Amino acid sequence: MRISALLPLFPAVAMLLAVSLGEGQQTESPEVLFEQAKELHLEGSLEQAAELYEKVIPRLRENQDQETLAAALNALSVANSSLGRYVEALAQAEEAARLRQDLGDRVGEAMSLSNLGLAHYYLGEFEAALDRHRQALELARRNQDAEGQVADLNSIANVFFLQGNYSAAWEHYQQALSLIDESRQQEWAASERYRTLVNLAALFQKLGLYDRSLDLYSQLEDHAQNLPLGEQAQLSVNRGALYRRLGDPVKAKETYLRAKSFFEEQDNVEGLILVHKNLGIVQALDFGDLGGAVKSFETAERLAARTSNRREVMQAQLYLAEALRRSGESERSRALFSNALTLARQMFAAEETWKALYGLGRIEQSRGRNDRATDLLDQAVREVESLRSRLQLPSLRTGFLADKREVFDQLIALLMGHS
């Protein structure tokens, strides 16, 4: 069982269905119960599926059914990742990979390694995530498993994306698309092409190539209904962010609120974090509602902390710090920018690093500490230049500085003031 490689990764969660765990089920064989759990999982009843997996696993251990045990652990890992329980998912995927390696199940081992990489990804442990996905990719190549290769290429690209290594991300998305083209007759190819193109659209959006991003979203619009509902909702949030960039914040906000209702119904924590971050941005920058923005970012931070998702904690703190800075709460803002900077450096997240430095620099400038502000802004500029220098393809550079010119302007103004 795989987790979709959509950026950011959000599990598909359908309507929850009730399941009775009464005496009748206790008499069923663990293999039968495992099949029932998988059915619940596919229907989107994640809590119930996870509960049943947890009941089955001890019985499989007793029976020493290693093959089914590995499959159940892997499935529980996927369910727990979808539920935001990443520490548990990590341990379960690790045990599943180890069992499958012992059994000589190379296809299953690759799948469990991939799930292990995704758990590391959600926990903000990007180097560990890359290591696991590369192991899984190598196994998938040996197994001639094109679908597995596509999933891991997307996952590796997603890590590079979040680390600001955009050229490497683009290259891996292109490799995934080439494999999909070679496998176009396979049943899985259409959905994987869709997911890969969504990831590519998000990359173009990040680089300020809004026309190319919008073109991809438009091409994909007609096929969105074939995706699970959770991924459709995520895609709508991505489009909402693009609407805002293109000057339609009202449409963006409407899109976010619709997605928020869906994610609340499904108790999709990762989806709610994404919505609250984007909702806070449009509230602060387009509607001047700083109080509402602070509440949205505080909700995103709380949800991220609940799931131990360090990347989302970092981003929520960064946005919250900026909203507080604009509200005049400079001391709390400074503390949050500092926390976000520490996390960004630990995760080698270059985008968030320069943004945190920029925020700290502006706070120091507002306090009249221009020497300190100049130093921080200079560090921010160096981070931006480092990001740009890694964009090897000229076609990816054209819009890169669109949302970054302020940091240069601020530094120049300070330096001119010193002269």
C-alpha cells in the first residue's frame, strides 16, 4: 500500500464508516480481519482501519505469520501517516521493511522503505527521507517496478523542493514523467501523471512562473474528479494560492473555505494545516485582517505541533511571526522568527531560512539597531542568491525574484543610510 506522492503530501480520506469490533470479529482469523481492515482503509475509514490493524498484529505475531504481519504493519504505517501519527508510522514502516528484507520480498521492502521515507518527510527529517527514498528507488529499479520508481522519484523531488533545490526537483519530476510515458498503457499511469503534473505546477508557482503553473492546472481541471476527494481538496487549495498571486483574493478565500469544510468533515489534519496557513496569508495581505490571520496561523501551528510535523511547525511560526510583526507585537514576533530560523537551518530549508532572517532584520531595523539589521538582511540576501545560483535552467529563473525583491531593497536602503 502506497501513499500518494502529491506535494504537499496529503492522504485521501473518504467518509468515515462505523465498524463493530464485537465478539463475532474476535472469532475471525487474523487473515480475515486483516482483509476487513484493508477494505475499511480503502473506503477511507482510517481510524477504524487502524484500530483493526492494531488488533490483528499481535495475533499475527503469535501465529508467526511474518508475511501477513509485514503487510499489516505496512498498512498501519500508511493509515497512521494519513492520521498524522508520524512517529508511530515510522516505527511500523521500519519493522515492515526489516521483515520483508528477511523474507526476500524485494517489492514489499521497497514499498515499506518508501513509506518510511514519507514518515521521515512529515517529521521534517529530510536527509533521512532522501536516504530511504533512494534505497526504495534502487530496489524498485532492480524489481523493474515502474510505478514504485515514479512514486519515489516524486517523493525525492518533493524533498528537494522543500529544501530549495528546485533544479534537482524539476529533474526528478521530469524523470517520473518519462517513466509514466513509457508505461502509459498501465492502469496506474493516468493518476500518477496527474499527481506529477500537480507537483510540477506547484514548483512553477513557487518559482513565480504563474502562467506556466496556471496552464498546467487548467489542463488538469477536467481530470480532477478521478482523484480521491482529499487530493481534489488539496488541489483546490493550491489553485486558490495561485488565484491570490494573480490578483483574485476573493476567489482564493472562497476556495480555501470550501476546502476547510471538507477537511474538517474528514478530520484531515494535514489538509487543515494547509488551509489555515493559506487562509491566514489572504487575511493578512489582502483583507487587512491581522487578528484573523493570527488566529489562523496559531491554529496551523497547534495542529502541526500535535502531529510532530516540524516542517509545518516551522512554516506556521514563520507566518505567525510576520502577522505579529505587522500587528506591533515585535517581541513575540522576534521569538517566533528565531524559532523558525533554527528549525529551517536544521532542515536545510533555504526558503524559510531567508524569510526568517528577513523578518528578524526588519524587527531590528524598527528598533533602530541598523548594524544588526544590515547583518541579518545581508544573510537573507546571501540565502536568496544561493537559491538562485542552484537554478541551472534559465527557463526556471525568470520569475524567481518576483517575491524576493523587498529583501534586496531593504538592504540597499540601509546600506545607503550608512554611507
